[in-house]
Amino acid sequence: MSEATGVTVHVMLVDDDAIWRGGVRRMLDDKEFQVIAEAGSGREALEVARGVNPRLTLLDIRMAGGDGLDALVALKREHPKMIVVMLTTYDNPTYMARAVAGGAAGYLLKGMERDEMLEALRSVANRETLLSAQESVRALRGVSENAAGSKDLVVPLTEREEEVLQLLSTGLSNRDMGSVLFVAESTDKNHVEHILGKLGVSDRVQAAVWAARHGLGPEAE
């Protein structure tokens, strides 16, 4: 079960390497994550997701059965609340930018340590961003205007929500933002939930995209 919420996080693994999928499944055994589905291609992932609706999907980019970045867009279109993390061997800024624009909540490299990966998955399951401030800036440079959404919000952000959004865009966690703003972590978490709802986005990365496109995000170097 998730350490923060007490809820088991259902996971789908998407990779054309069955051996790799088996290794990740074993890594997640007896943790708060439960692998409920696997797919060997983006096309298969779409079909499988319709039946099991996982909360978290780990998605490779380069697969024999199709581009994982195209699959990302299709998955987020059909399942906007699904958390999708790209897990790849390619440390490529163009791929990262496409992942952010497509709605990925994170971009991880397959060579990372086991404990580091588990911590990253726990963070994203609790709606924390997996991209550092530097990675966010690099990725957001390549995000299209359409990915950011409309500047005209039905319900405007409050002054405090704009302040929280600016901090969120730097990659700070709820706890760290709470320390900066001198509020409880739970209070800051509520602000983040309200911001996501007002912006009409599903996660913190997409909120950072919106902020960057409307002058509230971190400046590119």
C-alpha cells in the first residue's frame, strides 16, 4: 500500500523486453505497488489499459510495436488521471520535452539504482514531480503552446495559489513548499489540488508546463 495514502498502487508495465518487465515486477513485489498488467507495445498497452485502468504506468519509449511517446498521448487522452512515467535508456532532451508535453509525470533512466527508482515511484504516486528544476526548464523549452492550456481560466488562481504554482514549478515537494510559505504540508497539498483543478491538468508536471508558458515558471538559463 502507498505509505502516504494506505492504498495499493496498481501498475502496468509497458516494454517490449519481457525479461526487463519481469525484473521490475520482482522489484515491486511485496511493496505498496502491485503489477496488474503488462504489455509489449504501445498498441497493446492501450487495449490492456481499457480493461484494468491502472493508476501508474511505466512506459518505455523505443519499442518494436510502436513509439512509446505516441502511446503516452493516447493513454492520457483515454485515461487523463493515469500517472505515466517514461522509463527509458535514452537521456534525450527532445524525448523529455515530448514526454512533458504528452502528459508524463516523470522521465526515468533504466540504469538508476533500485532504491532510487522505488523512491521516485513513491513520490509520483503521491503526486510529487520527478523532474528537477533544471530538467523541467530544459524540457519546457521544447513544449508546444497547445500543451500549456488556455490562459483564460474559468476560476482564476488566487495570489497564494500563484505563489504555490511558482514554487511547484521549481520542483519543490509539498513539504519543502510548506516550509518556504510557513504553512503545514497538508495545507500546501490542498493548494496544489486546487491549482490542478483550476488549470484542468492531471499532475504537477503539466501544471509546471502551464506556469512556464504564462510567465510563472522558472526562467531558462
